[in-house]
Amino acid sequence: MLILVVGPSGAGKDTLLDAARARLEGDARFRFARRVITRPVQPGGEQHEAVSHEEFAARRFVLQWNAHGVSYGIPDDVDRDLETGRAVVASVSRTVITDAAERYRPVRVIEVTAPPEVLAERLAARGRESTDDIAQRLARTVPLPGTVSIETVMNDASREEGAARFLAALSRAVQAAPR
């Protein structure tokens, strides 16, 4: 099963994914896909595989998208894990959900979100964007397709509470998978 993690910038997706990865380390049922991104790794940020635009263009991905001048991809080696019955957990753009659902069965979506004021505070703390850029990110909406199972995880409390909510959502997604 493919489990897609989506949500607005600042929702805490990476924090929750890191907590889940640490908690589920050694659990052969799960693989957490490492994204390939045309952006350098930044201290405290996502530990992705940083590549140039040329390197990105030469790679093969099962899902890829562009946002804010940056290219993102999920490597094609996740197909092997899916074929063996593992649950592959991948942080992706909401714009690729429909493509993923057409290519893979089953697909589950976990939408991580937080109230707008929390998102704004978290984005400002990153120091990567201006106040206007943050406002534009918060105003951006991408509708989620109604053709896939979507569970929302509200990440507006402590890291521990957010991680517990996220792990529970992962567990429900795996339990709902057809056998």
C-alpha cells in the first residue's frame, strides 16, 4: 500500500514523519521514502537527497512535481517495496494524489494540518520566506480528490501528541488495506 502524506507548509509533516520513522524503525511492514529534491539540505529541515536540476532530470521517479522553483521526486525503487507488500510512506504534493491513485492500489492519504495561525508561526520560524510569501502560501488551496481514502491529522498540540495522532493514522491505514 502507498500512504501519501500531504498538507500545507508548516503543518509539521517532516516532524511527524521523523517521529514515526524512529518509532517504527525495524518494522519491516513500513518503508519511509526519502525524497529527492533540487534544494540543498538545511539544518533542522528535511533530510532529503539533494541533487542538481540536471541530476534530477536524469533520474526515474514514481511521482514527481515542481513547487516554488524546486523539483521533488519519489524514487522508483519504492516499487519493489510495494510489490513485496510493504507500506510505503511518502511525503508528496497534494497535486500528485490523483496520479498516484491511478497508478497504485490501494492508496491512502494522511493530510497533516494545523490552524492558519500555527502554520504562519511555524513558517516564520523557518526564516526562509518573507511575510508576503508566507501569506501567499497560506492562501493557496489545493483540493483533495474524493477518489481516495483521506484521513486528517490535526497537528496543533505538542510534538508527542502530534506523533501519537500520526502513528494512529498510519496504523489505521495499514489495517484498512485489503489482504
